[in-house]
Amino acid sequence: MMLPSTAHDALLTLASSGEHGESARHESLSPYLTGGGALVALFLLLWITTRFNRDR
């Protein structure tokens, strides 16, 4: 299914309008801190899930 041309043009404009170019990164976000936080959140969800499914 093809996107309508106006939506396609809008997406191309948004994709190409970055101020800092293609390789710009937000300096305040540490990839290790973000990944570690996501890993902790997933382990917490896994622990909660296993506590509720004791009978299986």
C-alpha cells in the first residue's frame, strides 16, 4: 500500500530537516545508562510475571 503523496512529502521533509545532520546525538543521553535502565525494567517485569505464575 502506497502512502499518499502529501504524507510522503511531509515525511521526507521531516526526515531531511535535522539541524545537525544525520549523525547528531543527544549529548545528555548515555547509551549505557539507557540500555541498563531498560534491562533493569525488563528484569523487573520478568520477576513480577514469574511471581504471578507460580502454579505453572
